[in-house]
Amino acid sequence: MTDTAAPAAAPRAPALAGRVKAAAILFVLFALFPPIVTAAGDPFLVLIGTRILAYAIAAMALDLILGYGAMVSFGHAAYLGFGTYAVAILSSYGVSDILLQMLGAVLISALFALVTGAISLRTKGVYFIMITLAFGQMAFFFFISLSAYGGDDGYGLSQRSTLFGTQVLENDLALFYATLAVLIGLFALCHRIVGSRFGRVLTGIRENPTRMEAIGYSPFRFQLTAFVISGCMTSVAGVLLANQAEFVSPAFMSWHRSGELIVMVVLGGIGTLAGAIGGAVAALVLEEVLGMATDHWRLWFGVFLVLMVLFSPRGITGLVEQIRRRK
Amino acid sequence: MSRLDITHLTKSFGALKVTDDVSLTAEPGEIHAIIGPNGAGKTTLIAQISGQLASDSGRIALDGRDITGTSMPDRVHLGLARSFQITQTLPGFTVLENVALAVQARHGSSFRFWAPVATEAALNDAAMRALTEAGLEHRAEARASALSHGEHRRLELACALATEPSVLLLDEPLAGVGGEDAEAFVAALAAMKGRFTMLLIEHDMDAVFRLATRVSVLVYGRIIATGTPEAVRADAAVRAAYLGEEEEASA
Amino acid sequence: MTNLFVLQLLNGVQLGVLLFLIAAGLTLVFGIMDVVNLAHGVLYMVGAYFVATFAALTGSFWWGLLLMLPAAVAVGLILEVVVIRRLYARSHLDQVLATFGLVMIANETVKIVWGVSPLSVPMPEILSGSVPLMGPLQYPVYRIAIIVAGLAVAGGLYLVINHTRIGMLLRAGATNRAMVSALGIDIGKLFAIVFTLGAVLACLAGALVAPILSVDTGMGESVLILTFVVVVIGGIGSIKGAFLGALLVAIVDTLGGVFGPILLREVLDPSAAGQAGRMLAPMLVYILMAAILCVKPAGLFGGRG
């Protein structure tokens, strides 16, 4: 898989500390966001903020395998979908606790990631991208045919998830801060993983799989483990997203969504975690702003993507690397 | 120290037999050198022994245990390590991190997700020891991509040492290294003689005849002679097939 | 039951030849240039819009089809020269991002130019109606025409690839790119030809299918993913694989949707069978893909892993 993305720089200790600082600044800004928009008289923006935070979780989870493992998964929206449908399906069976719903989402995602990852990771490069895309689409079609939950049209949630038996998450502010707490917690987890024994092996496989085999590592086991972890984290974002939207539909898992997640990771700089969070913010804000200015924001977003790839000397991945080297 | 037995090993690419019924043994503790002209199939043979390349037929055994069907990582865990002719490093990692990863493969589980690896003293200490042996301890904090060619060769050796091999396959460790550097490198290898078994592929004849306990000559995928350096040097067939060629070239 | 089977089998074959037309170009672009092209489905959509426009302008499907071809060549060449050419040396991630951008651009442009409401293309008079097949079974002439046209193109491709110099280069390039450059061929030109050929075939598929589908912006997307499955199953770079893969995928998809529930009814009660069938049917091709990859990770005819 290493031929898929240009090798990025390995995490250096000072750079790592810098990234924690960058993430900490982002988290403080997020925490200040609700009081500021409320003071400005736009409290409805809190809900949009929650959406951005949920996508930030998903982008960060994708960065774990895309940036650190050089696995270009084009089917990650499926896990968002598992998260959203875990909320819809479990609450229809009376399981409304958000932690139990997250557990359900993580279990089904782990199973799906284990099976599809094991098949996809036997292949390389273009195959891997296409196969993850195809499996993502398989999940998409499964939920489209799930007529009990609205099929193509989606399914409105009658209420948000409960937390320890309380309905505290019905409050938009509470949901925002709960999402922020999950983001911070998962960032800490990702940060520890990247700096752990496991993370070093994963990054090593990205840099040179032949070298890693020659010192005794089979790439497959490590890549598959990372793939499963990433899928599970993304599904947690899905659980939060369903609560934000109070609605679930297969649209959460279309292949466009998978592409957008990749764009978020790349916008912020692959292999930087905090960058993925920033990238999610940038992409979604850009989407909202362009969306207000024109109905055809996708056109300009597309133009922006193509130009960015064409006019950075070695592509976006190269650009990121250059900036990092200069630091 | 382990014993490596290779029996009737073959490998073909299409119609071309690159490894043709090769049998050889590396006795525990010896340095067994394999020499041969370019294109003799030396690197292919190393790739087969290390498990990077599957063999068409034949048997590879480590201390009598058949390892023919095992993967390269599994062979490393059994004590069979290798160095590459074309340096393979993790370019974005520091020299120390490159070697510490090799140590980590042999010490404890790599499925640890929480504790920071950068401050694991046991890994770093063992990595430093390997670096010191390879003569690269002063570059421990440099990025692998910033190393010179000679330093890359040393890193290659340090990584192999860090896996604590009982048999070490060295694929032209001196390639592109000249003068004093080569001198120091040969001395370092000589100092390791007897600690583990070595199978050495090398073009530098001086180095081979100084280091090797025994020498095998590989020509067009076949072993045409095996013996002590003196015996091989005197072998008429070898002189005709190989050494003569070298002397002509140097003349 | 037999009639239904024959009918659905023919529908499967018809979808299969269309998928083959799209997959043929895609598998060559993957195999020879090693480029991930997410925008390939867009070409299928553009072909349909072209034929709709030209047919409306000229009042004739045939003129529309004829005029579509030079337009498809132009689109293919422009795309290759302006964007794709610059992606050959890039990482797969860059290729994914740039061609994903192209998909967004193309979908929005189509909406701006042609509007959001679906277009329809009138079926040519001579190919409308049905013919009796066997017993009471009727089959639309137009669908038979698609099968014939698709098979004719497949046959033509077979001849080009196996009996011409450029075909020889294509075959060599799909298995060993270094060899083609070693032969002293102008790689840039070869790539441009391959990409344009692929673009024209995808446009042709879109144009052919236009009279029996509504032409809209989403039509390229579902087909793109199915085409990926075809290419993965057939093996990247293999035209033969693309042909067999396309038929396999299309027939499984078509028959599975109809006969899956019927077969399930043998083991489940009718309502459960209907529900399970509806849920399983759209997943069948992906399960097929997974099964084939388990046995052959490089696809049925894939040389490279």
C-alpha cells in the first residue's frame, strides 16, 4: 500500500509537541464557539458546529490509516453510516443510551472492517482504492434496501439518544460539548497510538514495507488492526452525527462522502491528526460559505481540488511535505 | 549460532534458471562467502534464503528445521536476518528509530497502543549498542534520508544486528564503500566472526579472502566450487570461470 | 419461469455489454497508465447528454449518435491534455483527489447546461417495438440492438488488440510498462490514444442506453462503481477480463434481483424471503467480488497484484 501515497515525514518529537499545541488551540476555540455565536445572536450555529466536530472525528480517524498507514480507503463513509443507523435501529428497539449505541456501532464496524479490510489489504494500490470503494457502496445499497428504516428516504429520529438515562443531549449545547469531549478523547487516543510501538510499526510500513519485513514485521496484521481501529472511530462520529441531524439516511454513506473525508484529511495535511481536524473545519466552512454564495458550490469546490493538485509541484501530498520540511 | 542448510534450491524466471540446484551449508560460526561474476544469481539466492522470494524447489533449513515455506518476517523471528545490497531504510525516521524498530520486533509485543515508544529505554539502549557496533552511534539522531552512502551501509548492518540474528545474510555490505571506510567495515565484520553464522556475498576479493572461513563460487546459478579461500583460489575451474576474468579486468 | 429466466438473462447480457464498453477503457487506463480515474463514469453520462442534445437538434437519433462521436473524442482529448496527463507521475492519492474534483465539476456543469430535470431520448422508429422470441415471449428490439452493437464493438476491440501494432503495444503496456518505453514508443501519444479510446467507448455506452433510461446527472455514479467491480474481478489491464467480468457482474446483478427472492422462498416464509431477497440482491455483486478476490487477489486475468 505504500505506493499509494507519497511518503510523508515521520513524526518527530518536537513536531509532535507542536501538533498537540495546535490541537489544543483548536479545542479551546471550539469550546469558545457556542458562547460567541450565542452572544452574536446566532445560536443555531451551535448545531452546525456539532456537525463540524463530528466530521472532524471521522477525518481524524481516516488520517490514522491514510496519513500514518498510507492506506487510501475510499469507503470510510460506510462507517459513518453504521454509526447513524446504530442510533436509529437500536433506539427503535428501546436502546436509547448513547454509550450502548456507540458500542453497537463499534462492534458492527469492527466486524465489517475486519472482513472487508482482510480482503482489501491482500491487494495494493489502485485495487485497494477500488475495493474499499466497492465495499462502501455495498453497505450503502444495503441501507437503501432497508425499507423498515425508510430505505432511500431515510428515517427521522423521534428523539436524541439518552446519556445515563437523562435526556440531556436534547439540549444543543450539551450535544456540542459532548461531541467536543469525544473529539478530544479520541484525539488523545490517536495521539498515543501514533507515538506507541504500534504506531511506529504502522508508520514504518508506510515508509518502506520491505525493510519492515526484513526486520520481522508482517505488514498485514498491523495494517488490518489500524484499519479496524479507524473504522470503529469513524462509526462513533456517525452516532454523534445522527443525533445532530436527528435523521439518518443512506446519504451519510455515499461515495461522495468518502471522497469528502479524504479531501478533509488532505486539506489539513495528511499524517498530522490536528491537521485532519482543521481540514474538516476548513472543508465544511468552505462548503457552507460557497453554498450561501452559489447553488453550484460543488463546481467551484471541484475546480479548487483540480487546481490544487495540478499546480502544486508534487501534488497536495508533496505540498504538505514541503511545508513540513521548511519548519 | 546456527547452522544453515540449503539443498537443491532452484528458481526460474520464465526459461531462465537463475538458481540452478544450489546446495550449500553454513556451519555454525563460520563466515561462508559466496562469490561469482555479475549476473551469477547471488542476490536472487539471498532473496530465496531470506524468504523474500519463493523457491521453485529445494529446501532451506535452519538448525535442521525446515523453513522453506515460511515468510521473511517469520524467518527473522527464527534468527535469520539479512542486509540489502540496495539500502532499504525508513527515510523519514531517525537512525536510532530505524534500529529501535528492529529491536522492538524481537522484544515484546508490537501491539501496544498507549505507552510512548520514543522513551522506551530498553529499545533505545539496544539500538545504540547495535549502532556502536556498526560504527554509526554519532549519527543516531540524524534522519536516515540525510545519511551518506557509507553511513547507509552501516545503518543497513546495524538494523540486521539489532534483530539478534543467529545467521546473518550479508548482500554486498561493502558495495560502493571505499578506502578507509571499507577497511573499518571489514574490521567490524571480522570482530563479529564467531558470534553468529554469516553468509557473505561480496565483490571485494580482498575482503572475502580476509574474512571468509569458506568460499563458494556461483556461476550462472550453479555452485562450481566450495572450499577454503586458498583451495578456491587454486581451483582451475574457478580461475577459468571467474578469477581470471577479474584479473583481466584489473590488468 | 423459463420465460422469465430467458428475459432476465437477456437483460443481464444487455447490461453486461454496456458495462464492458465502459470497463474496457477504464481497465486500460488503470493497467497502462496506472491512473485511478473516478471521472470515467462522468463520460458515460456526458455521452448520454450529447446524444440527447444532438438528437433533439437534428430530430434524428442516428444523427445524434454520429455527432456524439467527434464530441466524445474532443472531450476525451481535452480531459487527457488538461488534467489526466499531469497525473501519470503522481501518487494515487493525488489522482483520486483530482478526478474526484472532475466528477464534481462535471456533475455541476451538466446541471448548469442541461438543467436538473431528466432528459429523454426518443427511440429510433426502426428499433422500436418487440420481436417474438419463443412462444409468447417478446423482447424489445432496441435492447437486442444494444447487445449486437456492444458485441460488435467488443469484436472490433478484440481484432485491434490482438492483430494490430497498437494492440500489441497495449497488451505489452498493460503487463509491463517499462517494456513499452524500452521499445522507443512515444508514451505520451500512446497514453492519449488509450485514454481517448476509453472515453469514446464510455460515451458510446451512455449514448446507446439513453433511449431506454432517463438521462440525468446521477447516471454515471452507480455505473462507475459497478465498473470498478468489473475491472477488479476481471483483473486490471485485461480486456478479456473486463468482458467476462462485465457479463458476470451484470447477469448476477440482474438475475439475483429477480431470482434471489424466489430461491429464498424455498427456505424462508414468503414475506421474510421477499425482504431478505431485496436486501441481499444489491449486495450480490460485491459478495461475488469478495469471493473472487479471496481466491484470486489480482482478479481473474490480472497479471499484477
